[in-house]
Amino acid sequence: MDDEQHENVSFGLGDIDEHSQLSLDDQGMDGRNVSTVVIHAIGAAIDHILTLHLLTTKAGVVTNAAPWTLLRGAMEPAALAVWVLNGGSRDIRRERALRVWRQDMDDRGKWEEDTGYLITPPAKSGKIRAAEIVSHANSMGLRGDQVATKLYYSGLIERAAEIIGLDTKSIRAHWRASSGFAHGRSWASIRLSSPSSARRMRDGYEFSMTLNEDEHRKLAEATTAFLTRALDDYAKAAQEAGAPLAS
């Protein structure tokens, strides 16, 4: 933190050594860098965790659903960073990063269509950029079909859990629970909250629910594991010498 008011936040990721794996992964990517995907993901994870911290310690507010939703907003990008950084080869890491970039541009294109956003040349629409990313992947000798595959966070969470060595079913269950709270699903509140009161209604009962700290802690521990691994992997990839580029 740069100051006590948290107006400026430094994630402490440090510079990328020019001879590191991450720097070499970025070469030839036409600005769609592996490092940018990872830094943005880690930044988003920390942003959500900081918000949860401030909500509970500064505002002194603990609601039933928001703590789950905020940790979901941290787990997903942290898992993405782990997944990208742990590609078994430079080509795989580049393919994964470009897959995120393509998804990003595709989503942007849909937003542009929904809002009627006018593109002013030489700028290009998200839809065109998404297609260009696949073409660039093919020109690099990468698998364009992999780059063009849509990202689903359910599968991404599983793969990141496997990388870390966590039980995939348990992690997937925590993620599904957080999604249930984020979407206002009754099953999540009934199964994973603590009832504080109840009153009989004409057609049933109305319950008041509060945060179940024991259940929420499981998600917090899983999210911490993802973010810790993402930070460790980033530090290693950004500082340790990488394999030389093929000639």
C-alpha cells in the first residue's frame, strides 16, 4: 500500500528481467503479451481481496452473499494466472495467453454491438481483433483452433487445482457455491449459510441467514492457495532465466 487511505495500490510484482522466461514468452506476441494477461489477472484477484478486507475491517460490514462473491472474483483470475504460467512449453503458454486475449476481444466485440459503440478507423472492432489473434497464432506456428476455443471457468478452476495439487472436486464445489451466492441461488444460501431466525408464512417459512464462517473459510483457503501459487510462479517466471528462443 502506498498510503493508509489505499488510494494507490502496488501489487509488488516487480520488473520482468529481460532474460527471464516471461520476457522470452512475450517476444513475437505482437503486443498481446503473456505477462500482461498474468499481471491483469493477479491485479484483479488482489483488487477483490482488498475490497473484502476493507469491507470487513474498515466498514465493519459482513453480509451473507458478498464475501462469497468477492472471493469468487479473486479465485477465478488467480486460477487463470496459474493456468497460463504453468503451460509445459513456451508454445503452450503463448497459446493460453492468446486464448485469453481472443476471449477478451470477443467479449469486447459483443459489448460494442450491444451498446452501438462506433469504431473510428484505424481502430478495429473487438470481433475483428479476435479474428486477428487467431490468425497471428497460426502465423507463429501455434494451434489456432486452441486459441479460438472459448474459456469456461469451471474447467479452468479444475485445471489450476490439478496444477497446485488440490482436490478438484472440493475446489469445484467451493467455486460452485460462490457462484450460487453471486447469482442469488437459494440452494447456496440454504446449504452454506447459518440461519439466525425463522418465521412461519402462509405457504411455508421465511429464514434469515448470516455468513457461515466455517464454510466461507474453505473458499478463502482455496483462493489463498491459488493466489499464493500465482505470485510465486510469476516471481519465478519474471526473474529466472528462460530457455533460449528457437532459432
